[in-house]
Amino acid sequence: WGVAQAVLFSMLAVSGAMLPTRSLQAACGTTSWSRIVVLLALLTVAADGSMQDAEEDLGDEEPAQMTQDWWDLHYLSMLRERNITNDPRRPGNAAAGELFGTDLNDPVLFETALRMSEAALEQLTPLGAAGRLPDVVVLGCGLSPLVFALADRGRWSVRCLEISQELVERLRVAAKPLPRPPQFEVADITAAGGLPEPAAAAVAGADMLIDENVLDGMACIFPAEAGLEQQRHALAGIARRLRRGGTLLTLSFLPLDSPPPRDEVFRDWRRLPLDCVEEVQSDISPASPPRLTAALWERPGID
């Protein structure tokens, strides 16, 4: 399984393939060899058209998994063949090559993630500062319309913290025509010592962070201990950016707090009740339907 996982990520990094993240994460959460074989086949097909260009960008050295260079390479390769002309507040049309038509935003899962996020935001403690909108940070918005849809509600101050400069440049262009656009910052939540300015000031004291599958993806890093270490760094960064009493909403396709050793990374976080259905299964893939899980967490008591 470890070898198959490494091959899976190597192929994705090289190709910038448009395999939906939910499928990749589903494979990382199972030991079903049939699923692994299917995913490897899908990646091979997806990689075929863009391998040559990606290799030119890579040179002699491949970036480490989930690093800024890794994601920049992924989006640089993928965005060559995708457009950004559709309304980013809704899932796009993948057949038309629209940027937001793939990954984690098929209509069922997008509407589910939006409902889960709104339910969590409704539970925010009323703020003492009159006239200030709650500060909400979406971590790793990727190609999902979620950050745009939340900002469009006009009830929260919404920004996205995204690791890829290549992607953020496109997202900022997509946001310009919107009446209530989100803001975007480029930074790595796992960076030691916190975020560089101005990103640190932009997210310090957030009322809620919404993790859109960032911790989920880290669980697929090979070897497994490296993924767990990345999750620990990410959660430490998240805790530093939340105000005292702030909360974290995780949206994931893997059980982030079970089984061991994953539960260890949330040792200092307390899971809170969420006033909505916390788990929804989509029928987009009858053979292996993805299950989206929401969990609300209270920030640890740190200075």
C-alpha cells in the first residue's frame, strides 16, 4: 500500500492530473487493492496528455509532496487547459473546461459543504465589537466555489489562505467582477514560526477557520508519519490564527480523529456538537460513493 501511495502522488505531481481529490482521498483511507488499481489507471490516463510539459517544468528534480512548489506545478500544468470564465460562486461545467467544474465541487457535495459551513457559522458566539463582521478564513480553497459562495452571503468577512501563488493569481481574477468577493493570501499554514507579513496580520484573531480538505490531503502523504507531522504543524498554525474561543470546522473525506494514530493530532482539540447532519454520502460514484464529514473543534487554550 505504501508503494502504491507513493506512485499515486508522484504521478499526480508530475502530471497535474485532474483526478478528483475525493477519489484520491478515498483511496488513501482504504486498503482495497481494486480501488488502488483503478485510481492508478485513471491517473495514467489523466497524465498522458500533460506529462511532457510537466517534465519540462520539473527539470531534474521533483518537488516534495504538498509543498508550495508541488502545488504550483500542479496548478500551472492543469490551468493551461482550463478557463475561469464561469461564475466562481457555483460549480462549473467540467465538459466545457471550466475551472470550477472538477475536484471537490460536484453539486451534491458543494451544497452539502455550504450547508455544513453555514451551520457552523451560525453557532459563532455573538461578537462584542459592534458592526464588525465575524472573520472567517477558508484554508486551502483550491478550485472549490465554497469561499466565493460564503463571501457572497455578505454576513462574514471571508478570506482564503492558499499555498499556491499560481492558483491565487487566477482566483483573484475570478473574484474581481463579484459584488462581494473574498480576499486571498498566499502562505503555508505549516510554516514554522507563523506566517510572514502581511498574511499573518490578515488572519490573526480569526473567529473561525474552515479547513477545506487540507488536513485530509496531508493524511495521504507518504510515508504516513510525514503526513501526521504535517497535520501537527498545520493544527499548530491554525490554533495561532484563531482568537481565544475561536473554532475550526474540518470538511474531510477521511475520519480525521480516528483511528489511531490520526486521533493523536487532535489530542488538544475538543470536538463540539454541530447543528446539522455531520456526514453526507454522495451518489456521484456508485462503486465508491464519497462520504463528506464535517466536524467542529474548539481552539486549544494557548497564549
